[in-house]
Amino acid sequence: MPHSRALTLIRFGWVPKTNLDRPGAEATRSLRGITYQALSIGSKILLLGVVPEAGEKQMKTFVLALLLVGFAQTGVADEFGSHWFDGKAELDAYRITVNRYGQARTGHAVAIYVTEPFSESKRVKADRQREGDTFNALKLNLVRDFQTGIYDYNTMLSVFVRSDDFSLSKVSFSSAEWCGHVYEELLFYPGRVEGELFSYFENESESIDLGHPENGVSEDALFILLRGLRGEALAAGETMTVPFLPSPYVTRLTHKRLAWTQAEIKRRFENELVTVPAGSFETMVYDVSVADDGREGTFYVETAYPHRIVRWNLSPDTSAEMTGSMRVPYWSLNGNAHERYLKELGLE
């Protein structure tokens, strides 16, 4: 191992990832002009800055510090692995209010979180493991359904991030209502975002080719990033301004073209006790302000693991409150008798 005296912990994708997806893996990478040795310990990625002139004594001191820091982090890492690779999915149901056509519309939403193997080259769920191509993804399917007068909207977002560092791989969106249906897909690469939009409106369908600014955050990924599943998203009182890509859900309802803007994300100093139909929860509170369209919203994230989102509001969602939550293999609950779970989720 090269001599080193610098240590940096990767933090859920705000900095470039290393593609190290298993404990014990090592690789040499370059980050911001500095070559470093990367080591995975308990699913935490440690970046070791290279300092060739460092002496042997300094090196031994550093290695001891590295081990202490690495093992101090294994609690969070092991918690993630034991929770998210248990062969089940997390189901979170919400009662939502959506502003559509200038009026408040009531409906419901379900957030489904699950891990699965994902193909880097095809950007789909992998049928089998392929060395160098398959990685473990944490997937969020966010379904929103609400009524607009005589007809209803049925929308769904799918968000795929790498389970090791939560860097974004893919976002897809579909919307179906009585006028027609829409499908949009975004693929995220270093430096660029590529995609396609298919709409029933003549002039809306298009190919998408955008930049991908460093530290850029997708609005849809907030539902994963703010949970802090491998460590706090932000420290209490911390504020971060980032390039921000609005959700296709938002651009669909506003009929605007997708484009990067900026957003300020701030965690409040104090936690807040929140009561929703699913119960009372102590929560961390994150405020989000979007620059161009003036949207402002708040996410209430439970302090206890797995840090579920208990409540949120960010236009066009003016209110979303958790009505129920469970962890089950939902794909096997497809019999008529299993409809009883809907009541437990607050969906009946």
C-alpha cells in the first residue's frame, strides 16, 4: 500500500464514487487530481490520499488510525446490510394532497424500497450476476394516485441508486390518466444525463441530453439520500447548496422541459416530534428550497433506523403523511386473502 496520512470517508454520493461494492475490495483511483488507495471495510469506502514522502513511523500511525475509524463505522454498515438484504421490501403508505389545476386533490401514495441486482450496461434488473457489470441497487418505486374530478391520475417513479454509495444510476417515470399516458427515462453517467420522453402530446416527445454537474442531486433521489441509510445526510444545522434536477413528476404536471437548477438543502438544529396516522415519531427535519421555480418543502425523517420518511411536502405535493408501514416480500402476497395488508397500510 502506498504511504499515506490522509483519510476521507465517502458520503452517500455527494462526492464521486469508487465502484468498490464489496468489503475488502481495493483499487487505485484518482479524485480531484490526487491519486489514492481505496479500501472497503464493512461496506464503508475509505479513501487514502497518497503521500510518497511519508515515513514508515507515520505510515504505521496512519494504519492504526485507519483501522480504528474503519471499525467504528462497521455498525452503520452492518445495520444497512442486515436490514436491506433480508429478502424483503419496505412498504410505506401515505395520505397525500396534490395541487392540480389550482385545487387541492386528495389521494394516496406508496413508497416501495427494495434491493436487487442491476445491470450497469443495460440499466435494468439483472437476470443473473455478470462480473464487472452487475451491482447491488437500492430501488425506490413511488406510486402516487389522485382524483381530478371525473378522472384520476396514476403516476409512478422508479429510482435506482448503488447500494454502496447511493450514486444515481436511473430514474424512470410514467403517468396515466384519461387523456393518455407518458413515459420518461433518465440514465445518469459521469458528466451527462441521457434519456427519452414519450408523450401523447405531439410536441413533447424528445430525446434528452443534459450535463451532469459534480455533486448534482436529483429531486427523486432525495427520498433515499435524506434518509441517511449509511450515516447522516447532513449534520444538525448544516446547509448545502447543490445543482438540482427537478422530478419528471413535477415537469409532467407543469408541462416544463427538464433542466438543472439549484437547490438549498438544510437540516434544522432541533428534532421534531411528528404525529401522523401511522403513529408518533421523533424526526430529523430537512428544508428544501428550489431556486428557479421558488418551490419550498420539508421532509420529516424518523431518527431511528431505518429512518423512514414520515411526512413531506414539496409542491405539487402540498401534504403527505404516513398511514402505515411494513417490511414484507410483497411479490408473494398476491392472493385475494392478502388484500388485508392494505388495511394495515391505511390504504382502505
